[in-house]
Amino acid sequence: MSAHEFDPLIPLLDISAERIAAARAVLVDDKTLEMAAAPYGWTRQAVNSAITIVWRTRERFLEAQAISAGALLPAGWELVTLVAPTPLVEKFKEDIAAHAATQTPSHAPAAAKARTTQARKKKVPATS
């Protein structure tokens, strides 16, 4: 792992600065587990635990990036940010739900979510 890949993870890590430094020593600086553990009087296992935390955080970070880039969307779908008047947004949501309901099973999660959203809307009583 390069420093360029490691550094963005640091604010996301909920571990001590020493554990971050030890994990960095192995993952970025190519030190052995023993070399990274020695300055802190730790075991190899303690450093490996820190590495596991960093690696899991990296996986979640990469998944979040993929989601925000739209990489995990079904074929034919796009990720958009929409700023519009509320009535148009509601119409858009209804159109999406109707379209999702007609999709193949590979789009079933999106269709199910859209139908659930529509069902919730219908159950909410109108207020005056």
C-alpha cells in the first residue's frame, strides 16, 4: 500500500496514533511485524490487529467511493443529485418507483425499495 492510499484512511481510523504508526510501518514502509512492534513493546499479533483494522477501513472506504461513483448500480441506472421543487421531486420518485417495478429480477432490490417508499407514503394520513 502506498502512502497515497494510506493517508486518506487516517481520519477514519478509531485507533491510537501508535497503532496507526505501527500499521503504517508494515503496510507502507515494508517493515516486518516484529520491527513495527518493537518500539512499543508489542507482539506481532498486536500489530497485525492494527493492520486488520486499517485494512477493513480501507475496504469500506473503497466501497463508499464505488457507490458514490455509481459503480454498484444496476446496468442502465445512473446516480444523480437532484435539486428541484418538492412537487417535481415527488413526481420523479413516483416515476422511478413505477419504472423499477417493471424491471427484471436483477433490479429487484431497487424496485423493492421504491415500492416500500411508495407504500409508506400512502399510509401517512394527510394533515390539514
